[in-house]
Amino acid sequence: MKKNIEKMDSQKKIIGRVREKELLKDLFDSRKAEFIAVYGRRRVGKTYLIKNFIDSLPSTFFHVTGLQKGSLKEQLTEFAKQIGATFYQGASLVARSGWIDAFEDLTQAINNTPKDKKIVLFFDEFPWMATPRSKLITALELYWNRYWVFDDRIKLIICGSSTSWIIENIINNKGGLHNRVTRTIHLKPFSLYETENFLKEYKIHLTKRQILDLYIVLGGVPLYWSYIRKGRSAQQSIDELCFQSDGPLVKEFQRLFESLFEDAKPYMDLIRIIAKYRYGIGQAELISKANLPDGGTTVRRLHQLEEAGFITSLVPYGKKGKGIYYVIDDEYSLFYLYWIEPNLKLIAKKTMNEGFWSAQANQPAWKIWAALSFESICYKHIDQIRKTLKIDPGAVAATWRFNPKSDEATEGAQIDLLFDRLDGAISLCEIKCSDKQFAIDKSYAQELVRKMEVFQKQTKTKKQLLLCMITTMGLKPTMYSEEIVTNQATLEDLFKNPSGA
């Protein structure tokens, strides 16, 4: 099977997605009907993966895409058009007035297909198809439960960028589709390893540091990386994509949220508040600052933002579910709010000179920004860090911070990343981003020792504490690093294949 997958990749250029491809192939080959829900951040490549993978397999492939803000009539017209294109050599079908009749037409077409032919039904951007009072879910429940589930040839794939909608209405459906989904695929952004391979596929060769500088802005969103042009440095590419009037990412933020949420403003307001707190903001404080009438509605919107891949909720080490706080998890959104949005008027007037970003990237403000962003990227590459530091898979990864009360004489402390291990030890990781090897001097060594002492005192842990460093360019050997650092990982390690293949 692995050889077949590699052959398909060479034809269709599907980069990475190894686990997802193997799963899709297993589901395609299964001897029963399958109901698959695929979700993930918008622009992450869901349609590209499904279409190119299924196109390479011997099947009848029915692919229909919901129309953003399309009426029920427009959705049904497109549905009828795709039935004709897939099953009747492009013949025109009369669009039905409701989904039950439309699914009846589809079922008749399926029944007329040779019995030895696999049939893939790919309903893309399904939430857009579900217009108000359309009864689409009701029709889907009826036809899956009464007809399609009994046809072993059928593989139904429901896909959508509105992750919360897919989870609530399909995966966690409480009605006729309850427990009907046989597998879910949460397609995540590219890792650094996948991003580097993506660039190589298009003959774009950048250093790992240049890729990191771009990843801090673009995250692992494949579409954004497809805009990178050969022969450009990271700074030139950022300038071209984000700070020129025709740059494809100048207005992307607004488009993103409007495509995901019917009323996008409250969600954008929440993102803007969270973005002001790079180390995160507590849920109670966030609800207060959001100034929305219903705290329950705010929490629900926060869940939707998290499911859509824009934010992450974290619980500090030792809090046992209390003290939840939120951080921005989407690199592009954070970069937009801090760097693009304040310059929108200049960009629109075309008064932004080429090379604007090259000047900004050399300023202290960006150096600080990049350092904080490197920390969040490390959190997304926990598997690579774990393997490099030789930490067992059962160790729990977390962050920790201590903010003393105003009347306390003690100093606060923060641990960027820690691994609570099963062997009686805790690895405390300090993360540092620099353009050259990082050197630990006497004063910094004292600060690290102090952090460990505060951690031990405040958590009351009896475990052995081991200090590890995670740096971009490696650790320069000094008498202090030799004394207090037990292990280290570098940017090079973050680019490793997490599967080890």
C-alpha cells in the first residue's frame, strides 16, 4: 500500500499528510459503507487532499461544493448540475425544490452505477449548503440511514471549514446521525518538516532559519506558502504578501472570519482582546473585557474559535482544570493584528515602499516578537522536542507561571515548557530565539537557578528537576551551561520528521 501511496503523491503532489492518506486508503478499501467527517482551519488544504487523493483511485467521484451565502435554490441547482456531470455525462438535470428530492435523484444515479464500482460522495463546505430552514440535515439522516449505509460501495465524506458546525451538527449530532460517523479527520496545518518539503517540491530552497521567519507569519497554512516565489528571501516574501496593496494576505483576516461565522464581529473582537496578551489571558478576565451581555455565549464563541484553530485554551501545570487561559494559536491572525492592520491605510494608498518589512525586521520590536512566536511554534512541535530530549511518551507537557500577589515579597517566574515525566523527574525547558549560538552568562545562569527554585517551592514537587534549553542556533558551551543544562534541542530538531521515517 505504501508504494501505491508514493506513486499517487508523485502524480498529485500531496505533501505530507501521511497518516491521513493511509486512513483514507483504508476507508476506501473497506467492505462497508463509510461516513467520514473532515474538518480543519480554512485554507489548510482539506479539499486539495480529498480531491487529489480520491481522483487517483478507481471510483465514481461525486464532488459538490456549497456556495458561500448561496440561497437554497442556488445550492440545489449546483447539486443537480454535479449529478449530471458525474453520472450522466454532463447532461442537465432539473434542480429540485428540496433536499429530500435532490438526494432521491442522487440515490437513483447511484443505483444505476455498476455494482463493482466504488462511489465517493464528497460534500465540500457542507455548512454553506445548510441554508436556514433547508432541512438538509434531516434529508441526510433519512438517506444515510435508509439507503446509503446499506450500500458497501459508498464512502460519504462531509467536509467544512466551519469546524464548530461540523462538530456540533455532524460528529456530535444528537438526532438521526448520532454515532453514524465512522471516522473523523482533523486536518492540521503543516509542521516545519512538511513546510520544508512543500517548498522543495516547488524548487524553493530556503535555510531553516528563513523558513522559521516565514512560519512565524504564515503558520503552516499550505495556501499561504503557495504564494512564496522562488528567489525571494523571507523578508522580501513577507513584504510582498503582507505590505503591498495587491498582497494576497493584506485583506485575508476579514475574509477568513466572514467565511466562517455568520456574524463575524464578536469573534474578531474576542481575537483582538486575546492578541493583546501574548502570554495569554484568563477566561474570567477575557469575558469581562469582552463586555458582552452573556458570559455563556462568550464561552461558546471561544470554543468555536478554538475548534476553528485560531486560539488554544491552556491550564497551567498543577492547576487541575482551574485557571484556564487563552492564547492566539494562529500565526497569521496574530501577525495581521500587530503588524498589518496598523498599516492598512498606508498599504491602501500604495505609499508603502518595497522593502518596508526588511527595515522592520531589524528593529528590536520584531526581535522580541519573533522570540515569543518561536515559543508557540515549539509547543506545536512537542513530538520532535520530546524525541530529541529523549523524554518518554507518557510525560505530560505543560507550561507554568507564578505571579505573586502585590503584598508578597517573592518574585514571579515562568517556565516556557515542561515535561512531567514518569521516571520521577520533571524537565524544565527554557526557550530562546537568537541569530547565533546562545550563550549562558553568569547573571542568566543565576536567573535560571532562581526559576527552578521558585518552581520547586510553589509546586511543592519532590521530583528531580532537570533544565533543558531549546534554541534556534544551538547553545554555546560555557562553564555555566556545562553546570546547569542537562540536555538541549535546536531549530534543526524541530524540522525532523515526527514519525522518524
